[in-house]
Amino acid sequence: MKHIIKIMALLVALSAFWISLLQTSVLPESYTWLLPLYFVVSLGSYGLLMVGVGLMRFPTCPQEAFLLQEDIVEAKGFLKGKGVDVGSD
Amino acid sequence: MEVADRAIGLLLSVISLSIFTYYTFWVIILPFVDSEHFVHKYFLPQEYAILIPVYAGVVLICFLSVFIGYVMLKSKKKKA
């Protein structure tokens, strides 16, 4: 409950700032009208950029993958010796 | 496998950066350029700078609601 209040307070503050920008005409009016849309588009592209960068830097740990496969084979052999059904290969 | 991941990541980053620079140019820099400059040829008229993101947002919301409705219908049918 508290988190949504924080988010709504942030939204209200941003819209108040935007309306004050409209009223006092610090920037030309056409710019001020397009500013929220510009921020939404730039936020979307920033998210996409973070996803792309995270994909590029994803660590794969090949040695651990190999050790994991060995562990799986060992576990399957052990369980099959005990009589447990370990599924299809 | 990781080469494909890296390629997709690179493609996504390039797409996002190009969208950002194109949109920044369109909305912020272009109004300051004289209307006779040649660079206006590469950009659509300014109304599209508003229409295209709004249209994309509406399409996204429609797709999300259709998807949620479809999943809800499928779960209800499975329970009944």
C-alpha cells in the first residue's frame, strides 16, 4: 500500500512540474506539450538498452556447466543402482 | 549459443539507440532548423512524431488486454 502512494506522489509531482512549465513559459509551448511523450519514449528505449546490454554481458560459466553434467550422470547412476526410476535419457 | 545471445543483445541495443537518437532529433533539434534545410527530407512531418508513439502505446495496451483475457478464458475453461 505504501509503495503505490510513493509512486502516485511522484506522478503528481511530475505533472505539477509539467503544468508549472506550461504556465510560466520557460520553454516554448510546443516543446512543453511534447515533453512527457518524449520522456516516455526515452524511458522505453532506455529499458530496451538495459535488456540488450544485460544479454550481451550474460556470464555462461562453461566449466560449471561441464561439472554439472558430470554430477547429473553420477546422480543418475547412483539412483538407478538404488532402484529409483530416473526417467528417459 | 552465447554468440546468438550476444548478437541479439547487440541488435536490441542498436535498435534502442537508433530509436532514441532519431526521436531526439525529430522532437528537439528539428524545430530549430530552417524549413529549407535538406535534413528535413529524412524526417516525417512533425505530427507523426506524436502519432506514432501514441499509436504504438495503444497497440501495446490492446495486445496486453487481449492476452490477459485469453489466458483468463483458457484457465476458466480448464477448471470447468
